[in-house]
Amino acid sequence: MTHDPNHFRALMDGLDAPVLLLSETGRVLAANRASRRALDEAATEGGDLHERVAAPEVLRRVLRRALDEATPVTETIGLSGHATPWRCRAWAAGVGGEASVVVQLEREPAQREQAQRERVWAALRRYLRVVSHDLRNPINVLVFGIGVIELSAGEDAPPALGSTLTRMRTNIDVLQRMINQLRDFEGLHDGSLPVSRTRVDVDAVVATMVERFGAAHEAKITLRRHEGLTADTDPKLLHQLLWNLLRNATTHGEGDVRVALGVAGERAELIISNAGDVPPEAREGLLHAPEERGDDGGAQVGIGLFVAARIAASLGGSLELDTGSGRTIITVRLPRPAAAR
């Protein structure tokens, strides 16, 4: 069969998969738009596809087999700049009598699904940036309104009003933390979140957070303190880390939540546990980014642990998950100041 390169491009440009017309030596005779997106300069006419193939001998073998055999040839090849391999399908053609091969490149099904998840989550992260920005104005209005009510009521305000305003402030604080988490999600995802470390009284920070979180969410949380425990960390990110872990334990766990502080070598140790196990289908990839999970099992326990794990890593620490024995235990270890070791 004889093909004109211009006709070839007109037919193939509507396809999502890269399709190229190659000479028997691998020179590009024509390529569709998808090829140019995936292969850049290597897909331009006159380019050599061997320059973008991780193992050029594999491409040479594919072209030779396609010309020698009467049926299409399928092999897996790697492309420079792509972490995962592609499925290569090739069959003989002809351009003005010249021996040539049509080559179609496709991602493996699992890789196509992964690419789709990445696109969805990229769009979601863009949406979260917009939402986190737009939510700040109504929150600021609420804070201002509470201040006006307090000034208007003065010192003679009834106790019930004071209690209500306190609960409102506490819940606004929760909303602000959620907004901050939305704002920082992309930074946590790609490791670009700014970190400002200093010496932090972990015992005092955890005690305050447990008290406020328990009051705001009417949760039963027991705390075993470690007086004088400090860490070399970012106080704002530590607050966010604690909030995520407590919210995860109270939302997805069963019964009471236990928090314990201690020392493990040169690290400050924070252990949060709750009754109940993480479902087996949700354990794999639980600490990974949502788009890296192989299924939606992780959705049953949200993205709180992923966020907490990324925060711990950005602070130079670690987060470990232990589940399956009737309790789910999260252990966070953070660097201690040299003088405290």
C-alpha cells in the first residue's frame, strides 16, 4: 500500500495516540500531532526516532520484523523522558515505493489510568487553590462580626453569649486550618512547601492542640505528656500535622483516641492511636498521593494521612502506620535540638 505523507497526517492527526510513518532506518517521514506532543523534535520530518528510544536496538528490531513479516509487530519500548514504557505496534507500508513502517505508540492500560488520575488531580489542585482563596473573605467577615458582637455586649454580656462566641471562634479556627491545608496542598504534593524551623516545645503544643481539638469536636482524647520535650521544627506545620492526625483518628477510628509523647534516640516521638483497623483494601498506598493509588480504597480514609506524612517529611521527620491488631497506630518522629539530646 502506498501513502502520501500529507495524506497520512490528515488521517492521523485526529488520533490521541502517537502515530508515525518511519523509513526502514527510523527516519521520520510523517507524524501526527500526538507524536509531536510526546516526542518533541524527534517527531519532526527528517528526525530520527532512535534518538528518543531508550534502547535503539529494540526499535531497529521492530522495524526489521515489520518489513519482513506480513502481520503487525508488537513490542514494548522505552522512550527518553518517560518513566514508563510504551507499547509499540508496527506494520509495513510504503511511500512512493520506498519501504516504510507505520508505528503506533500506546501507553499500557495501567499507565493510561495513572495518567488520567494525574490529570484529574492536577485539575483538582488548581480548583483547591481558587477555593482556598475565595473562602478567606467570608471567614474574615465572620471574625469581624464576632468582634462587633463582643464589643456591643461589653462586660455585661450573659454567660451563654460568651460561651457561644467562644465556640464560634473555635470552629472558625478549624475552618481556617482547613483552608490553610487546601492552600498548602500543592506544596505538600511537590515538596515545595516553605519550612521555617525553630526550637518548639512539643509537649506544650500537643497539650494545647488536644484540648482545643477535643472541645471543638466533642472528642474524647487522652494524653500522656512528656514535660520539656522539644523538637527542631516549624510550629505552624506541626499544628497542621497534629490537626490532620487527630481529625483522621476521630473521623475514621473507633472509640477513644490516645496520644502519647516520648523520646526515641535523637527524635521526639508522637504516637496517636485509635481502636479499629484500616480496611485491608485501603492500606496499600495510603501514605501516597491520591493519584498514585491503584484504586479508590484510600478514599475511605481520606487524604489526611498523606498530608500528615508529607508534612512530617518536610520537617525532616517520618511517619509510620501500624494497623491490623485491632488498633491503628500512627508514629511521628521529629528531630530534636542538638542541645536537648
